[in-house]
Amino acid sequence: MNKPLLIENARIIDPASDRDVTGVLLVENGRIADVAEGQAPGAPADADRIDARGLIVCPGLIDMRVFTGEPGHEYRETLESAGHAAAAGGVTSILTMPDTAPAIDDGALVDYVLRRAGATACVRVLPSAAITKGLEGKDLTEFGLLKEAGAVAFTEGRKSLQNTAVMRAAMTYATNFDAPIIHQPLDAALAGEGVMNAGPLATFRGLKGIPTQAETIPLDRDLQLALMTGARYHAAQVSTARSAELLTHYKKHSPRISAGISVNHLCLNENDIGPYRTFFKLSPPLRHEDDRLAMVEALKAGTIDVICSGHDPQDTEVKRQPFADAAEGAIGLETLLAGALRLYHSGDVDLKTLLRAMTIRPAQILGLKTGTLAKGAPADVCLFDPDYPWIVEEATIRSKSSNTTFEKARMMGKVMTTIVGGRIVHREDTAQ
């Protein structure tokens, strides 16, 4: 067992307890032993000490949307490399998507992910399982067996269930096991061959557009079904002002409805695509600036619960293509916090609101004991300097893929130390 760890002179922010104080945090036996304002006169004499002067200490971040390549596409990302990328970004728990080869639709595959993660990953890996067999949108998987094997949620990952009857059955089934359904709302027929947000810019670029209704129509359907079945429903990523309006309405009728957004859609808009830059080709697509501003307001209002990275590693071959042919997706584990801090530095969102959406809210939605600095909680901790300037460089990316929307971006705020279960898994001054 590691020696006690004392973090001193820190600004401690814990949204779960609404705490924002300057003080100390004591870690013993992998758990939070004490949090105190000021100094700690009774700290163990043999404790290792971290002087966190000038740093913010918060619960380790929880990322609810992480794609990896393992099993099947390890050249894009392994659980090990995703773990290192997560640790560098202050992320201590990742919810992995079932979009692998084969898809995670069987208890043995859930067990495989957990075993591989336990052997190779330096952060907590929380596997989600497919809603339907093979992610084909037809036959439901065995939710009970999958949950017993260790799946913490059910999702179709990148895909969206088009069949309303299947979605209703999935929600009803999941309710029996009190398991969350996480879904990306997208009407595939309405999106068609679209590759970016529909509007004047898409027309100017000569690209086919995806209308906002391709998101809002299936979202409205999902929210109605969530009320009908009483399901724990989480919209994985929303991106439009109308989606925020729908969520505001339906959340008044059910506390079991929640929604997430990727940090990309909070910080970027369709103009960032520029001269057909394929690293900015995402699903959902980057929207109009008015939609981005509406998303920021929805986050502040609590309509949007979670900020995720949408971490989706893609190799060079599928990204270095004409924009219409390139694969969707961008990595984001290492830039999740730094990207979110842009909203803090611009004065748009306060720090506690941002951290709440990456700590205690995802923990509550997934039923985890992490996401807090309360006494007795697992010692998953992030220490970051909110004012540290740095530039995102491809050469320093820890992910096996480099398709980031923030390449060469100037950031303000960097993770200095990440602790998982009381063990330091990342230190900026020693990281290679």
C-alpha cells in the first residue's frame, strides 16, 4: 500500500459538496481521508507531500464518451494508450463505447475489456455494452448478463437506433435493471449523405448539409419514450438550440433524463472547418455560432449535464481524404479540461459549473462512487494550473492517433498531476 499523500496549499474545488477553499487534502489507503481548510497539523509524519500552491485540486474527471480500438483496431488506440492520454488530461475514469471488432455485445467481451484494462490501463475503465447484437439495431442484447459481467451502461456508440419499437423495448428492458441508456440521436435518413451543418456555409463549400432536425426529431422521440418507460436516459451529445429547448421541457417531468455535449461543440463552430479541414469533421457536425452559444447557456442552466471529450481516434488514412470521404471523429482525452477552461477564461462559464459537468454529474448518471472529494471516496484526484500556457503539438500527443481539433491551438490551463486510487499516474514534470 502506498504511503499517505498530503496535498498542501491547494485551492480545493469539489462541486459535489459545493466546496471551494484553500487547504489540504489527505489520501490514505487509496481513499480521501480528510479535506481541511488551512493547514493540517495532524497529518501523518511519513506522508509524501505535494505543494499545490497555485494549483486547483478537484475530483478526477469522468469522461462518458470514449472510443478505443481494442479489441479489433488496436492500431488506432489501445486501452493502455487511452489510459495514458486520459491521465495526461486529468481524466481518471473513462466510459468506453462498444464500437469495437467484435462489438461489445456479450458478457465474455465485457470481461475481456475489464481484464485488459486491469492489466494495462492506468485509469478506471468502465465498459458500456451494445443495446443491440452487433450494433445492428435489431435484436436486443442480454442486458442482465451484460450488467452482471460489469457493463455500466447500454449504448449503440456512434450509431443511432432508427426503429422506435426497438428503442422502446430497450428502455423498458433497461429499466428492469436500473441501467442507463445512452444514445446519440440522429435520423439517418434525414442526415443522408450530409457531412457538415446544413446552411449557407455548407452551400458555399459545396458540401451536403445535415439539418438540425436530424438531431431534434429523434431526440424528441427518445425523450417521449423515456417518459413513457421511466428509463434512465442520457442523450450522448446534443448540439443545437432546439435540442436545449426540448431537454428543458422534458427534464421538468423526469429527473432521470440527462444530456451531454462534447467539448468541441462548446468551443468550436462550423467556421472552424475552414478550408475543408477533416479533423473538424464530427458527428454531430459543428454547428452555427448561435447554436454553440445556446449550448453554453444550456450548460450554465443545468439543461446540459455532462461535458465529454467524444474521444474518437482515427488513423491518418481515413482522415487524409477529401472532406466528404473522410471519417468522422476527433481525439480529445488530453484536451478535455483545457478546452473547457476556454469558457472559464472567456468569462462565459464559472469554474465550478465546468467541473461539475466533468465530475459529479457523470458519476451520478453512471451510479459511481467517484467524482467527489468527500471523506471515504476513492482518491481519484486532478491537480491543474488554470493559467498555464501551452500549445497542443502532435508530437506530444499520447494517444496512438493524432486527429485532434486543437492541433497548434494555444491553451490556458494544464493538468500537472493525476491520481487514481491514491496512486500518481501522471506528473507533468516527469511525463515522457
